[in-house]
Amino acid sequence: MSKAKLIIKALLQTEKSTIYLPEGKYLFLVDNGANKIQIKKAVEQEYKVKVKNVNTFIAAGKLKRVRHQLGRTQDLKKAVVTLIEGQKIEVK
């Protein structure tokens, strides 16, 4: 498995992420330990595009209750990747 596949877990296609598409921005679910430079290189390698900017944020896990036990879902790191003008990723 390539290093880019380990950093980029998925290209997120949700209603909120489609708002970014006309601006040339894409939302990715990424590894929690990855930084912006690693994400940029992974996207360029995997999708053969040029990346202009990367913004990251961590979506905090939520408390869940199963029967009498409290648990917590894991934190997710997401990245909003802006591509250079004229570049685009084919969304399936």
C-alpha cells in the first residue's frame, strides 16, 4: 500500500462538502497524525493535481451510551484541500 493511501482515508462526499466544489475545494478524511505538508503531497501523488492550500480541523468524537456503559467515538481529522485554478478531481 502506498504512503498516500495511508494518509488519505477517503474523499468525503456529503451535502456540506458539495458546497466547496464550485470553489475548487475538496474535503478529505485523513490520518490523525498527518500534517498539512504530508496531506498536500499525498493528494498531489494520488490524484495527479496541483494543490494550492490545505486547511485541517479535528471533528471531536461524541459520547455514546450502550446499555449501561458510556463510550466515545474516535476523533476524526478532516482536510479541506484547495486546488489551483483549472484543476479538478473526478468525483464518482
